[in-house]
Amino acid sequence: MLSEAVDRYIALRRTLGYKLRKPARQLRAFADYAASRGETYIQTASVMAWTTAAGRTPEARAERFRNLALFARFLHAEDSRHQLPPRNPFPIRKTRPVPYIYAPDEIARILDAAGKLRRQRPNPLRRELNITMFGLIAATGLRVSEAIALRVEDVWPDGALHIRETKFCKSRLVPLHPTVVEALGRYLEKRRRVAADSDCLFPSARGRALCPSTVNYTFRCLLRQADVAPGRRRQPRIHDLRHNSGSRIIPSTCGFAA
């Protein structure tokens, strides 16, 4: 059964340090598709049909095909009855979006807009949480995924953040500016009063880690409210805040002024 082969393949690659969350979902979905066609070996026709039907964009199709092709090569090395898909049938030209460098006053307006978010009874931390999270990303250059994954214990008392097993399965320490330490202290004090049961630094209304899509939606709303780059064809991203951190120090960001 291909489903068993998928589990074995994923388990093996994870021992090498790969996380493979999305590839695992994709390969299991393909295994179910192949099983519905009565196939126990990888067939090129099925790979092409599933990839074309499941991928809504050229990038999605290329990603799915690439994951399937690697899986097929793994199985073909053990049993030649597994067919090898053709080389690169979904070519795409990869281009990195030009980063948007936020002006200091734009970041200040974003944080000010976060401080004016509507209060929600399920999550009384909504304003403070978003001010602190986006301010922290801008001040330190954290990835969005890293900020979402932070736990309270990752804020070290000596003025550092412990980032656990992030990209490339590495952990690191991020030193904090004194004003960032002070801003985090104010946030933690409020957080202890209303969300002490969760160990997430930035908890959702249910006390779990925030959903990335929710964070991105909130940030897009803040961009509109702050009138940041309204005429730009490609909307600025949260990830672009990392470029600000690497290119210059923004005093208003360090204190999470809202």
C-alpha cells in the first residue's frame, strides 16, 4: 500500500531533520487518490492527473509534483515497478518579491492601528497582543512563524528570546533592546491577568497558538487602517518587517509605541 510507503518515507526523512508537514499531507492525499484507482505502485499518469487537478496555481502544481517525484525516486530505488515521473513538466520561473521597506512613521501607524482594534470578549488581549507581536517582529527580525510559536518561557529574564527549532531545524538566541524588554514586560503583566492558563506567548482566544492565516488577515486590515502603500500593486507583507530590522534601527518600534 502506498499509504504505508508514505509513512515510512516521511519517518525516514524526518530522522534527517526535515519537518515535511505540507509534503506529508500531499503525499497521503495522493496515496488515497491512487488507492481509489486501485493502484499499489506509482503510475506516471496518476501523478500527472492528481497534480494537475489538485494544484490551483502553477506554483502549487510544481510544488506537489516535486514532492511526488522525490517520493517516486525513493520507491523506484527499491522496486522498479514504481514509475518515475517526467522531468520538470510544470516549469515555473521563481522570482522573489521585492521587499517593502517600511518608513518609521508607517510602522508607528501600524502599531497605532493595532491599539485601536475592536475589543473582543473571547480575547481581551487582542490589542496588546497585536501591538507586541508586530512590534517584536519589526524590532528583532523574527519570522512570523517564529513569533507565533513563542512560549512564555522563551522570554529569558536576561533580555533574550529563545527561538526553538525554526527554519533548518536550528535554535538560536535573539538579544533584545532594553526598550523591547520593557515593552515585553508590560505585555506579560497584562497577559498574566487574563491568559495565565496558556503557555503561548501570543495565545488565541482558545489559548492555543495563533493561526498564520488569522495573523496575516489582521495585518492586512492594519495596513488599510494605517494607509500604508495603498496604491502598491503587491501589498506589503509581515515578512518585510524583517528587512527593516536588518537595514536600520527604528526607535519607535523598539518601545512598541502605539
